[in-house]
Amino acid sequence: MPFYHKLGKIPPKRHTQFRKPDGSLYYEQLFGTIGFDGMSTNSYHEQRPTQVIEIKKQYSVAPKIAKPNNIQSYRLRGFKIKQESDYLQSRKIVLSNSDCNIILAAPKNSTKDYFYKNTDADELIFVHKGLGKLRTMYGNLDFKYGDYLVIPRGMIYKIDFDSPENRLFIVESYRPIYTPKRYRNWFGQLLEHSPFCERDIRRPEELETYNTSGEFIINVKKQNEIIEMVYASHPFDVVGYDGYNYPYAFSIHDFEPITGRIHQPPPVHQTFETDAFVVCSFVPRLYDYHPDSIPAPYNHSNIDSDEVLYYVDGDFMSRNDVEAGHISLHPAGIPHGPHPGATERSIGKINTKELAVMVDTFKPLQVTEEALKIADGDYYQSWLE
């Protein structure tokens, strides 16, 4: 996230002596991206963060692709993904390309026996159902229904759930996730026309520090494999840090919609971006107020991107027979638009209560075997009169 944050104890200057009360040194670590050119954070540890005792089991979590060259529109019934006890095993990749994975997860339990680190990808976790606490090496964040959790690659974390049912929509991005450039000035500050501002972004404010030796399991994801590594010190041993690279939370309920006299295009809903895809938030809002406006979207062709829409809550006005947890996939090159009757139903309506998350990828998405287990095979015919 492109603004400065500081938590805990740090020395006046980077790369200088920072001593503990007993006179020994804290261990400095630069946590950065894109070589030394991207966002980074300097952190200070009680123990060396490099002490590996053992590398144990290793297994693949690569998606099993069912349709590598897909041109069919799909509806996936996301709540058919079964609950599983383990957090990592609950994560099911339903759509994938070389830039990102789109994942559904329904974990029952917290990550109690291990820590997790994704070395390849930033993670954007949308909390559809559940509440709890995200615990990280750089502090903790409480979360609840409607929260986006942005976890930079390489961040060690655990998730503690305080709810019996949890449903997560996750985008795993091999490109860094940012706020849209057009919302920011050249200093990085969010501008007046942005649909959210820095006040809406929740940064870690609770730093847990453990100076503990022992055997600590960190499940590391690297190149589509999970590798179980045993470290000699607790990974949450940071006494302080400062910089721009840290986890944060943003609630979809704090997104302020942009409306107009006639129908506004999807970019007004944009919330996050990478150079490979964008993420948009559709929230309750007033409809268009031109006297002859048609609130339903016009038919359109996604020539350059696949469109994924995850339905969260409310009545999505352009679709028939849509429920919470459904996912629609409209592939690039194929026109789509309102279902039969939706355009007429929308005329004269003054507002919508819909809540949804959209991901538009610039490369085609491959459909996985997990997706076909929960897919409606005839959805592509749903526009027939």
C-alpha cells in the first residue's frame, strides 16, 4: 500500500546499530518487492529470521486444468465448495492463468499448527462469511463480513476464525496489488475523486512479539508447491518496523459508489489494480437519473479481458436466478449483457442493493476440474428467449 506506516520500536537510521537492553543487536531485515525498486519495509527481529532446522514434506497444489482454451460462459455455485478443517486444504482454485489464481475456500478451523507464507503471490482475500483475526509478522488485523485483506507476497501469517462458517473469495496475484493509479496524485495520496481514502484503510496496530526458540512449522508456497519448513525461532519476533510493505484491510462497505445521469461503465467500480487484472466492487447505490435512462448495463464484448463476477449479496439486477456465492465467467471475445427481461425490469428503478466483487483479467482464464464440479453447464444458453 503506497503510504508510510510505522509500528513498534525502530532505530533513528536504517542499517545502523539497534541494541537490545542486554547490549546485543536486534536483527534487521529488508522486506521488499521488485528487487530494490518496489515497496519495502525494514523490520527488526529478536532472533535471526534465517534459522532453518529442517525441510520436510513437499506436495503440489497446482490447479488441474479441465479447459485450457475456454470460450464458454459459466456460472459456478460457490457455496457448493465443501467446508474443510484445514485452511490450506480448503483453498480450491476454480479459475487460473499465468498471472493469477481465483480461489474459493470454506475453512472450518484456524491455522493452529503452522504458519503460512506465499512466496510467489500477493493475496487478496475477500471475506464473504466469517469473522476473526489475521495474525502476521507485521501485526494483526481484525476482519469480518465484507472485508478485503491484502497480504503482500512473502508475508508470514495465520488466520484465527471466531465463526462456525467461513467463506472466502481469494485472488492470488503474481503481480503486486495496488490501489488504482488514477485515484492517486504523484505523491501517492488518494485524490478527492477516489471512491475511498486513507481513512478507510485499516493498517496493523497490534504487534505480537515472541522471543521464543523451538521448532516452528512454516508452510511455504513456491511454484505451485507447498513446502513444510521448520524454523528455530518464532516467526512473529518483530519488535518494530517501518515502510510501505505491510498487510492491510479495506471493507467493501466503505467503497463510495460513483453514479451519473446515465449508466456508468465498470471502471467507476475499480478498487484494486495490477498490470494483469483489475478488481471492482459493486455496492448499493442510486441508479441513473436521466429521465430516459436504462439502469441495466448495455450488451458489451470483453474483447481484451475475461470477466469474473462473484455475487455477495442483494439482487443483482442484470441477472436472472443469481444467488449469494455464485460466480459468473464471461470469456473475452464473446458478447454478454442483461438476461432476458432484466433491461425492462430496471427501467424506473431508483436504486440497487447489489453487492459483488468483479475480477477482469487481461489474459484468458483456464477452467479447472474444481470449477466443473460446481458449474452449470447450460449457463451459456441462458440468454435465449
